[in-house]
Amino acid sequence: MSDIARDKQFYELADAHIALANTRMGEVKLAKMSAALLFAAARFNAFAISAISASAESKAQMLLEKEAAIAYFMQEYEKNLRENIDEHLARYSENA
């Protein structure tokens, strides 16, 4: 999964989720929306992992790859979070 290109479609997909979250911000607190999005990503990625191995031995294969998959998604989340925080910090520096 690490070879996914960050092309126009990639950003459009991400922006669609953010736009949906933004439409609900008047109904819930920011912390709840953030937690819901994080949960949704984890839930979808668990589905993606299980969908990748669709054979009869998929449960055994999933158990073997579980920790590697978790490590991969944790690493990707941390990398993306750091990049986005740095982007926001750069905007603060520009406006100062």
C-alpha cells in the first residue's frame, strides 16, 4: 500500500472526507469529529487488510501479518500527522 501515489485523485478523496466532516462541525465538538474520523480510518483499514487476503487461509494470513500491518498504518499516520502539523505551523509563521 505504500506505493500509492499522492496524485490529484488521492487529494480529492481525502478532501471529500474532510468536507463531509466540516458539514457536521456545527453538530458535534471538534474532539468527537476527530475521534470519529480516526475510528473510521482504523475500521476501513482493518477491512482493507482483510480484503487483501481473500483465500480460505485469510484468517491465518491476517494473524501472521497483523503486527506488520499495524506498524505500517501507525508509521503512515505519524508521518502524515507530522507533515500536516508542520504545514499549519508554516502558515502561522507566514502570518506572524
